[in-house]
Amino acid sequence: MYKKTALTAALAAASLVPLAQAQAADYAIDTDGQHAFVQFKISHLGFSYILGSFEEFDGGFSYDPENPEASSANLEVEVDSLTTNHAERDKHILSDDFLDAAEYPTASFASTGFEPTGEGEGVLTGDLTLHGETQAIEMPVTLLGEGDDPWGNYRAGFEGSTTLTLSDYGIDMSQFPESMHELELYVTFEGIRQ
């Protein structure tokens, strides 16, 4: 009697997990092949832009084209891998005036949901932790393509961008023009199906 009850409970619990979700494929972001980028763009005093990137990060995503709502993503970034192609500026950005990389060495993103908005498009929601502060963000993303590569792997690639208000993360930009209070975060990556 106990075995039958336990089996029934296990089957009932399993039925709560959508079949399509169980079929979602996991992908590791291809950082080794340099087919992934975490970049940003911020105004420089309203005259031009500073473009930069984080060179060291790792993460993955889960994706099923038949059930895109089950998609998820996670990413962890080494803050001190920032570069804007100007060593003194990089040192200043990484100081406690801005990112304080010594105190907050990593930034991370963990998705909480995905809402399709069209063929190969949707809005990824999740928690972004930067400078010791965590905020919920939305990022529109686009599927760039998927399929077999020449080396016997299966890949999928996405891009997305969102605007961050730096004060939301405890970064004080009050001494700078309002145009510098926000930055555009852009990510693009290929993942290799595991």
C-alpha cells in the first residue's frame, strides 16, 4: 500500500512539470572561443561616448524553441576585467568612486522569467547584482540563430540590451551631467548545447 501511494505521489508531482520544460536544452556560453561579449556604452559629458567591455565572465542558458517561456539564463562577470582601452580611466572606474571592484569583485544576472513577444524575440526578466545592489531588470532579447557548427556541436546565439540607472546600484553620478546617469548594457553570446 505504501509503495503504491508513494508511486502515485511521485507521478502526480512529475505531472506538474511541463513536458516541454523537461526537454529544454542547456547551453554553456562559448567564452573560450570569444563568441560572447558583455559591453556597455555611456555618455562622456554629453559630447561623445565611452565604450567598454568586461573580458572575463561565465554562464549559461536553457532554451527550447517549442516552449520559449521555459527559457532561462545566468551570468557571472569579473568586474576587474573591465576595459575601455584607456588604462587610467579603467583604474578610475574600478576604484571606489564607481564600481569599487575590490569590495564587489563580481556582478551577476539570474533570470526569473521569459515572455515571448514574437518569432525568436522576447523579454528576459531577472535580477542583476552590481556594486552590491540587486535590482530586477527587463532585457529584450533576439535569437540570432541556431544549428550545427563545423565541429560537431549544436549552437544557439542571442543578443540583448537594456538601460541601467547607475544610482539604482549605489553608484553616485551626481557630480556628472544627467546624460551620464544611465548606461546601455549590451550582451551577445553563442552557447554550445551540452
